Amino acid sequence: MLDLIDIRKTFNAKTVNEKVALNGVNLHLEDGDFVTVIGGNGAGKSTILNAIAGVWPVDEGRIIIDGTDVTNLSEHRRANLLGRVFQDPMTGTAATMQIEENLALAARRGQKRTLRIGITKAEREGYREKLKTLGLGLEDRMTAKVGLLSGGQRQALTLLMATLKKPKLLLLDEHTAALDPRTAAKVLQLSRQIVEENHLMTMMVTHNMKDAISYGNRLIMMHEGRVILDIKGEQKKHLTVEMLLEQFAKASGDEFVNDRALLG
């Protein structure tokens, strides 16, 4: 379903600010895989998601989603294959538009625009039922402006919008990092529920080791632009933070020193 083949990306090449962000990343995801991605600052976590989404072109390698080589496709041309939730709750929704209008935009992603009525009665009822699954009471506020929602409500709505058309791949880029712990836990629970119900292939970048261990069926750790650990199955089920740190030290030859991940 997803193949990353020898992906390389260097920023500011041949300058004093040169930074090798991705250094020969190879990764294969199967249909239904829920992969958590963790690593220190500058390890390449968000860069790999941006490469998949087409935010910038890679220098070398190939990206294949559901059998389609998207390596040279622009961001908007591969958008119909992907759903994405960003770290900032303000990103991914239109603040001045109503909740139902944001959902309508998400439902029409990749389709040609017409002059027909904006939202039909049947569509509105469908959106109401989808919003009920979030358990946040948003189904009773469908005409409210999204900018009036709290960060957690907005992130939950963004998650629903990203999965409304069942993407081939869902990208979660530290999507709870800007939320308070209680709200973050709620959004993570919703994420797992939506992923499992829709059997979505998912990559979730997180700064929190405990979350990386608790969620998904597979964990990869990145370091200096490479995947150095790939843990799945029974091994992941019995994984602890201490064991993960020990494996990181063996694989990288370094000590993990990211306070944000350790204290998270």
C-alpha cells in the first residue's frame, strides 16, 4: 500500500547550512498498518510526512501509494490519496466558515466544482451522524463558525474531515502536541477509533514515547534521517520506554537526549 524506496532529501545543499533530512529511507506499509513514528529533534519525522504529502520534492527515491508512483506529482494532485492532520489546530479548517461547510469542502475534495446547491438535506444529515461519533456535541452546532471552537474540538473536526472520504493513507503530524494532556488523550482515543473502524493505513508522528508504544501495531524510530528501529507484532506489545531507549542506543550508538519525548 505504501512504499518508500531510498528516499533522500537535503536542505540548503552545498552551503554552510546544509542539512541532510532524509538519508536513504526505505519503508513498506501494508493495508491497515497503524505506524507510530518517533525520534529526536531533527531526526526526519515530519520531513518524511511532508515528502509523502508532496510539500516538497525529494532529491532521490520513489514514493508509491496504493500502486501509484506519486514521486513527481504535486501536492494537490496526490491529495485525493491522503488525509492529514497537522500539529496546529488552526491548520486544516477554514475558521470563518461553518462546521457543515468545512465538512462539505472535505467531502468534495478532488471533485469538480459545480453551481448546484451547496449542501443538500441528505448530506447535512450524514454530517450530523458523523459528528455524533465524536461525542463532543458538535452535531448541535453545525452552523457555528469553526473559529469559535476550542483547540480540541477543532482538531477532532479536522480528523473527521481528513478521513471523511477514507484516504489510502492518513498522516497525523504530532496532531496532539499543541493540546493540553486531557484533550490530547481524547483526540488520540478518537484517532484510534476512526483508524480501526475504517481500517486506515496510518502514520502518526509523535514526540511522546508512551503514546508511540501504546498506539498502533508498529513503531519506527528515526535518527539522523534514517529508520533505525522497526518494531511490530508481539515485540511491540511488550515494549516499554526503557526497552525502547536501550534499543535506540544499540542501533544508533548514541544516547537518546530528547527531553520532550522522555518527559511526555
